Amino acid sequence: METQALINAGIAVAGFLGGWILNRIMRSLDRLDDDVRRIPEKYLSKDDYHRDISDIKSMLKSIFDKLDDKADK
């Protein structure tokens, strides 16, 4: 009977460790899922970036045009 108790204890320990590992994996996946869902709130979208760059380019063009007019005089 002693051998059977050791086998049962080994299976119980293995089951506990397996369940604990699966629980940790599920928690990590849940955190990763939350992080992925929050990406649009944290980072700049492509459309916003292109709009901002075009605004900056138009400002720089007007500055360069003014500088060219100054250099001609």
C-alpha cells in the first residue's frame, strides 16, 4: 500500500504543478490581450502621422519660400 500512496502523491504533485503552470500561462495571455487592446490608445495611428508630417512640410515650405524671398532682396 505504501507504493500506491507514493504514486498517488506523485500524480497529485504533477497535477498541481501542471495546473499552476496552465494558470500562469492563462494570466499572461490575458495581460497580453489587454495590452494589445490598449495599443490604439497609446500609439499614434498612421493617418495621424501622415497628416502631421504634411502639416510640418507645408510649414517648412512657407518658411523656405520666405527665406528665398529674403535672399533675393
